[in-house]
Amino acid sequence: MAELMRAVGYRRNLPISDPASLLDLELPVPSPGEHDLLVRVEAVSVNPVDVKVRAGSDPGGDPKILGYDAAGVVVAVGSAVTLFQPGDEVWYAGSIARSGTDAQFHLVDERITGPKPASLDFAEAAALPLTTLTAWEALFDRLRLTAASTGTLLVLGAAGGVGSILVQLARRLTGLEVVGTASRPESQQYVLDRGAHRVVNHHDDLAAALPGGVDYVFSPHSDGMVDTFAQILRPYGAVVAIDEPAGLDLRPLKSKSIAWHWELMFTRALYDPASTAQHDILRQAAELVDQGVLHTTLTERIDGITAEHLRRAHGIVERGSAIGKTVLAGF
């Protein structure tokens, strides 16, 4: 009989207030494929993608496990694995095409996995992989920024998961002036503490708040914003967006030759599985953490990876006003 593990998943699309929206489950422990690591999960965090998948993907009664961030310990490896061995502590964001991290044991491809920062515990580490990969790819792959890059970057939602990492990376690894948006006093202070040169209220008129304009915009919320971007971006500027609102019309950007980039952290796992680029990013990010350059964005820790606690964490994300990341630690 197969060994069983605890996991949290769902069988039907239900509001997060419904006790059946996420369920405690027992499932067989999976076996690693050639390039897989079998990881004993010690901590997970919750991202907007968890909420989005739960709301938009109906498993039809079969259990579906969410979770796209984890930190844990490798307990077994596939036959072709070369980057890790049992006992290694790792962190990663996984693949949207595979079963998620809200389980005691989880399979992840070694090529999208990194060595956990030695200076962080598992909960502190689990706050970072998905947002760090997204922010890193947005800045350095999509916008092609470097240490020599100058100009002004506007980070919308700078107190959120991705924004709070993007502010840190842009401030420390480029020559950009970094401007974040946040509305509440505590959110604004959080963004300044992450390294932003200044903060503007995203409820204000951004054109009036940024009279000189900006060169780059990071956008997690693009609906209704294209005209504003066309107004505040300087000619030949660029937007990098992580959302996909229906009916998005980019024509207002054309007269200034403004570029629009999409960033999806899961693209490499979906379309370029042989790439070790995300392994390399996570390794570099771990070094930055251990050097004190990059800091965890954990702001709320919940002990116990259970359905009840994950419902609470999903509710925090759904409300959309969280500062930093909510992490659950330990089965």
C-alpha cells in the first residue's frame, strides 16, 4: 500500500468563506521523475495565483492541490538529477502545470529550484521565490535593465508581494530612481523601508504626482490604466505587466513608441523545461539574501499548513490590501 501524506486541496469552486472551499486530504506520496526532487515541505506562502486558480479552475470533484511557493528539504531525487541531493534545503515556486506545494511532500523539477538562503528559516524563505522570480525576470529579462541603467521606475502596488521585491532589486542592482505607489501610511512606510526613493498615493492623479514623467512602469493592475501610462511615460518608455485584463487596448501607447511586456513566471516551466535560468536566479537571490542585500517580505506567519489556515490566508490575499506575504509553516 502506498505511503500517504497530508495535503490541502479543493474539489469544487466555492467562496473562501465556505468550509468546503479548501479541504484537508490524505493522498499518496508521489515518486520523482528523472529531473524531479521529492521535497518535504516545511513552509508555503499564498499568492494571487492561488486565488485565481481556485476561482477559475473546477476540478470536477477530483482533489486539486494549490500552492506555488515552498521551502523544504530534499528527501529523494530522480535518476537524472545533478544539482541537488537528499538533505539539501531548497526554495522554489514550482510549475502551474503540476500539483501544488500545499502538501507534506512535493515534486519539483531541479532546474527551477534553488538552494535556500542559509540565513533564513523555512518560513522566511517561503515568502520569496515566486515574487522574486517575477520581479527579477520583469526587471532584467523583460525590461533588460542593468547596473548601469538610469531613469525612473514607477512600481504600482509597491507594498505587495512582487512590488516589495521589485523595489529592493531595482534600488540595489540598478541606477534607477525608484518610485512606489501605496495609499495607507503603513504601506507607504513599508515601501520606503524596502528602498524606494519616494512614494506616491495610487489614488491620486499620477500625472500630477509625477510631473516629469517616468521611463518604466511595473503594473500588477492594468485595467483602466493604459491612458495614464501613455500620459506619464516618456517617449520610448516601457511597461511590464503581470495581469491580463479583458479588452486591454494598447493603442494610446503608440504615439510615444512605448513598449508593453508581459511577465509570467511560469513561462519557463511551461515552454522551456530544460532551462536552468530560474535555478540560477534563485541561487543568486539566495546569495543576495545572505549578504543582507535582499530581505524577506514575510509579514504574517501562520503555524500549521491546514485547510482552515489556508482559507484564512486566501481570504487575506482576496481582500487585496495585504502588506508583504502571508506564510504557513509546518504540517
